[in-house]
Amino acid sequence: MTDFHGFDPDQLTTFAGTLDTLAGHAAGLHQQLTTLLNGAQQNLPPGQKASNDPALQQLVTVFPGVLWPPLPNQTAAPSGPNAPLPAKLTSELGTMQGEIKRRIAQLKGVQVFEAAGYPVDAASVFLDEKAPDGKKVDAALKALQALQHTDFGVNGDTDDLDKLAATLTGLTSAELDAVITKASPADLAHYNELMNDHGDSGWNPFDSNGVDADVRDATLDTLLSRLGPENFDKFLAAFPGLQPDFTGTGAYKDGENTQNGVNASGLHWGVPTDPLIADGVSVDDIHQRGLGDCWYFSSLCSVAQRDPKFLQDGIKQNPNGTVSVRVWDQRGNFRWVTVTPDLLVDGDGYPVSATGSGDTWPGYYEKAFAIAFGGDKGYGGIENNNPGKSVPYLTGHSGSDIKTGGFLGIGKHEDKSIADLKKIFDSGKAITVLTPDGDEDNPPADLPDGYHTDHAYYVRRFTSDGKIVLGNPWGSPSPEVVVSQEQFDKYFVDPQEFEIP
């Protein structure tokens, strides 16, 4: 870290004190303005306002026939962030001065921390957190190094690993950065090995080794969300499960997405320059590109169409540039999967990961899903599957096949009635459909425009003349697919429905 000369911390501390004083005066000012405006309103003709400023007019509470001034407690200033001006300043100025003081204390503490010989990542200098404590760094390093030679005894190592996880997640960002910088790659890799090793030590058939996957994931996601960017590569090398593999994908093997023609030659990681979310989340943002995961994106499009805010609330960018995405597991519990800011690009730097319209949120949803669902296979584990399997990870609710007929569960078959699907859609549910394998080079003459074999679509709407309109997760410029009942019966399979939370 270099010395920062952009401002004087002592002067800013004085400024924060002044803001604190002004915050204390806001309530008195509010009472005075209330008295003045209500007194004026009482003496004005009906229909005339004491102030043309809507914020000040909020303070007027008297009406013709009401005596003024009222009792003293009736002019008392409200409080809280939702209070009208000027009483609102009590909360706003108080919050502002408190943050300034904390950040100045953090900056001074970091300077002392660095002077004591601890490494400092520039990204942690101005975070709103406690000043770093060198003793905590030393204790964490000692505990990490001890894993190499500790005799865990007959009860196994789980309790020791849990203690270390609590120590590491309890560090500030600056402290954590110092630990990872000073820790040896071997110590970090050994920690990862122990977390994933659930074997019996041989001393006791009832001992406990390793940590549960959900505990391991929560620990690593938390650490990655607070780590300085300079340590990303070192951390990912020690904990490779945090970066999904892409070498098993068709895009990597073929150099392109053979269905839509998106180039993937020279596939590698690159950090995008577009923002996470440019102008809110929309289904029309979503563009599945180089990876063969249309089944996932048909589900994501369905959710985005019905409740875009649900998806927007499920993704956030952390101060260190990482992105955390809300993902449910098979048991209905959600976690925040944290991913580094890089996404897949081709040799010329064009995106192979999914993109948005000037934003990147679909690519991070895809990356988090590759970790949560793809496992060791990463992106290769999320190619070519069924939309129903992705739905629980997106919403926490299971999807179901749309079937009809039969007796006592016997003889049921796919319900392809567009009228029936419309009833389901109108009830608020989302619907996805698939197309079977086929020869796209010699298509039947009656195929609807925009049709592709071995692909997944989602229902966008229905027409007044009884047709179903499907959306392609490739996004614009791929057209909507308008399908008649006869075409739907011949060329589409496996309709599925699911609830939107």
C-alpha cells in the first residue's frame, strides 16, 4: 500500500464531529418550521398552501377551524430515515458522520498494521470495518500451519476444522488478506484436503473427519467474498472447486456452440467491463451463448419473465468485485454461491458465457449454477439436461411434468393441449418445453419459424387465435416461435410447469 494524500484524516474527523452537532439541531429546526408553516396556513384562505415545496408542505397539519398553535408535544419532530425534512437530517447526518469516523479509524489502523510488517491489499483500505489486528492474523496463521502436524486424536478433525473456519470467517477483510498472503500454498491446499476427507482415521470407528459440504461451501464463499483481488489466484489454486472447469464442454472441444454458431475458439477467462445490472433485470436481457445449457436458461427466462425482481434480489456484487448468487440445494435450503468476477470469453475477448443487454448478471447466474449443479465437471456438468432439474436451484420449488389422462396414475401421458397450457400459465405458473433430436439440414416444410431441434424453450404468451408463443433463451435476434396446436403436437415434447416464488 502506498501513502494516500487525497485528504486529511484529522480534518475529516473534525468534519464528522460537525455533522454530528448539526444532526442534533435538526429536531429543533423541524419544530420551528412546523410552527411557522402551520401558523401561516391557519391564516390563509381555503385552498391556498403555506409552501409550494412538497417537502415543506408535509409539515402542515392544520385545517380551517383548527386552533393554532397546538399543545407543545404536537409539534415534536419525528425521527428515523423515513421522517420528512428537516427531521430526517437527524438520521442521515448521524449515519454519515458515523461512517466517516469508522472509515478514518480503518485507514489509520491499516497504516499501523502495515508499519508492523503485515501485507495490505489496497482494496481493503477504505472498507467500513474495524481496524485490523495483527494478533488475530498471527493466531489464524498459527492455526492453519498447525493442521500439517496436529494429532487430531480419537475424535477426528472436524471440531478442529470448525474452529479454524470460525477463526477465518471472523477476520476483517484486511486481516484475512494478510493471512492468505502470508500462508503457504501447501498449508492452504492441506486445509482444503482435510475439509474434503471424510475417511476413518482407524483409531475410532465413530470419529468425525472433514466437514459437511454445506459448511465447507458457506465458509469458502464467505472468505472469497471478502478476499482482496490480488489473492484470488492463490485462493482458487488452493480451493479449485470455487472456479468451475470448462474443459469438458462442447464449446471447448468443438471451438463453438454447434447449435447457434457462437465462437468459443481460444476459450479462457476474462473480466467483463459491463456492469452487473444496467437497468434492472429483464427476460429480454438473457442471451445464452457458447455453452449448451439451454435447459437451464429456459427456466431462468421463465423466472425472469414472471418475477424479475426475484432474480435481481438473488444476485449481489461484493466490495472486492466478486459476485454472490442465491442458489437453492436439493433440500430446499439456499446459499450464496460466490464467484470471482471473470467469465468465459473466446480468443478475441468476446463473451462465451451468457450475457445481458449491456450487463452481465446472466453470466454470473450461469457460473454459480455450474459450481452448485455441475460439481467437479463445472460447466461441462450443466450441458444437455432437463429444465425440471434446474428449477429447484433457481426457486427452491420443484417442477413437474404436465400430464393428463390415465386412471389411478396409470396411463397418464403428456398434456399438449394449448388450451390446458394456457390455463396453467394464466394461474401464474411458468412453463418450459423441449424439442427432440432431428435433422436441421432437412427440416419439414411445416416447421414454425425459429424452431431448432434438441433445444429448450419457455412459454411467453398465447395468441387470441389459440396459438402458443415460445421464447428462445438465445435471446435477440432469435425470433419468438409462434406454434399452432398441430405443430405443437408434432414437434414439441415434455411440457413442464413450476411455481414462481
